[in-house]
Amino acid sequence: MRHALLLAVLAAPALAQIPAPVASDYEAVERTVGYYLDGGTQGDFELLARAFHPDATMRWVADGEMRDVNAVDFFREGMRNAQPSDRATRVVDVTVTGDAATATLEIEYPTFTFVDHMTLLKLDGEWLIVSKAFTRRPHAHDAG
């Protein structure tokens, strides 16, 4: 009990320094991930790229191994001749703590759904995606 009280006393000043998120932070994070979602749906690389820090990473597992690329470079190459996509997107969750945030997104195609876990930082007053980790979830009728 004494250790828990000591920990609470020591942690209180650090926690007090984390500013409470305001509605505008949530809205700004949603706007940023919206650039990503809308840019991908519309096949518009410039719109999508507005969401990312230039050094943002993208990670996923393929054949049991972690893959790691620069997100902006990946999309620049992958969207060279992009056309609008027939897909549904949604923001599942947004959490903001001070100048850090996470967002979970779903991008649904006819046979599978991408689930994206984004990490964002507020840099110079602007929310940017700095990391994306994702997985591909097959739909039940496509799992066989």
C-alpha cells in the first residue's frame, strides 16, 4: 500500500503536465486520418500524403516476417496510376493524450477488410501520422 501511495505521489506531477485533449484535437486527428482515407478512396496521392509525416513508417506481417517501409514512398509508388476505389471506410476509434494520438481505421473491400492502427503526433500544431501498422482480415465467406 505504501508503495502504491508513493508511486501515485511521484506520478502526479508528470500526469498534471499532460494537457487534456480538447474537442478540436479529436476533430483534427479525424481530419488527418480523413485525408488518408479519402485520398486512398479517390486515388489522390497528394490528398493522402497530407496525412503523413515525411518519415512515417508502415509495418505489417507477411509470411511471418515484419515488413517495414516509408509510408509516403510506398504510397507514392503504389498510387502512380490510381483510380477511385469501391470501398467503405470508417474511423473505429480515436484516442488523444497530449500531443500523441492513436486511431483505428477499417477499410472494407468486397472480400476483405484492412484494419489500420495509426499513431499520430501533433507537430507545430498539426496532427500527422508517424506510424501505420495494419493487417488484412478476410471476410467469413473468403476465409476458406
